[in-house]
Amino acid sequence: MSHEPDTYVESNLRFVLTYDTGKGYRSLAFGSQGRHTYPTEAAALEQLRAVRENNTPKKLSSIFGELGAASLRVEPVECWPGHNDPKRTTFPATDPQE
């Protein structure tokens, strides 16, 4: 029985919330499951707005640390087709706008 290698997997770019870990990289703010990814940057930005609006700075700092709470941002990430789980959980710490 021969196995053919995958020749093409459709791109599945989605958006996630990340925070600066203070250790030289960013990490997913929530679990690495498709339910925590968003189909558009606008949808992820809306989720970020809701997280900030519905939590106190103290609460966010208790979850993400002082640096992380202030550094929450949206990142694009390639996801697995079907269930939309992210293919990675860490990201460069630098600002993509730099």
C-alpha cells in the first residue's frame, strides 16, 4: 500500500488574540482551539474590545501579567482546515508594524 504525499492544503488564515509573555515571544491569549480563532481581523478586534470592556485592568493583569494585559493584540495565524485550530501557539514579540 503506497501513501501519496499531500500535494496541496488550502490556506486557512484566521485571527487570534495574543499577549506579550515578557520572555521574548507572544502567546495565544486563549486556548489553541478553533473556537478562539476569528474569520476576519475585524471580528478578532471586536473580541479584543469586548475582553477589555468587560474586565478590569486588575483582572486582565492577573491573567496575562502586567506586560501582557497592556499588550493584548490581534495576530493572523494559519489554522487547520475544518476545525480551525491554530497551527502555532507562539509569535514574535515584535510589533508587526515596526
